[in-house]
Amino acid sequence: MGQRMATQVQFFMSPDDEVAFFRFLERFELEVYPRRVPPDWETFRASQANVPRLPEEDLYLVVLAAGPAIVDKVKRGPDKGFWRIDEVRSPVIFLERCRLNEEGELLSGQMWAEMDVTPQTGRKEAAADIFMRTYREVEEYLKKTFRKGDPKPFLVGPKAARLHKETRLVLRDSAHRGGTVVPYK
């Protein structure tokens, strides 16, 4: 998947944090796609009003100012007939949404984008400036608005931090056997 070279942010967003995040995203022209794109998928803008329409878990935000998504039809396997976004050649920000597990713990989400020219990704040229600027602005919003988590790489949304404090909501790293995270004081 070549995620090593990608720029990545890991976070905890409560549903309210997610709504605020999508309100912030309205200033950009971003189209939403699921990871597995059904043949009849109709794209829509990333906005506060469209949060209920978001795909359950993983999604792509296409930065339209940098160009359209490049999609290929899946020809075999369980996803046959679906479309797949070429995440290296397309100007996309990958977003894994936070969700609750069976124990009612909030699992971490993440955001990343492939921007570097590396042998692993097959990217021939660096991502467009407008794409990189958009990603950096979104990343900056998260770093400014969210609290630092402990352990370090995690950011905790203001509402998720409040729920952690007031209702003892457990924040759990979604990685296999992931530990718990607390908002940094």
C-alpha cells in the first residue's frame, strides 16, 4: 500500500468533531468517494450537510482543483464490477473514519495522502502544489483544533477529549491489539 512514504495524521473524532471537520472542509472543493466505488456511485461535496451520506469507514476526498480522480474498473476478485481509485496518480486524501467497537470504545481514524516520488509508489512526479497546499491546510486545522494525544502521534478532537473526560470514553488505537490513548493535559 506504500503508506510508509505518505504523509499521515492519526486522530480521534467524535461525531461532533467530524461534523466540525467537514464544516471546515467546505472551503475546499472536495469530492467524496468510498474506497470501493459502486458502478452507480454519485459523488458529492465534502460538507457539513453531507456528513450523513459519508461511506461508513474509509473514503477518499478528491481535491478537484488539482484534477479529477483516476479510476479503474476492478476486473476480478470479490470487488469485480466496482471501481477503484488510483491513489498514487489521483489527487486524493484518504480518510479512515473513527468508529465505535463492540465494547463502545472509539477507534482511531487516520488521514493520509501520497505526495512523494518513490520507487514504491510508482509516482513519477511530485503531487501538484495546490494538492499539497490543500493537504497541509487540512493537516494544520487538525493540529490547531485537536489536542495532542498520549502516546504522541495521535490527535484528539475537542469533543472526543470532553467525552473521554466526562463519560470515560475509551480512545483505542485501531491498529491490531492497539493500546489506549489519552488526551494530553
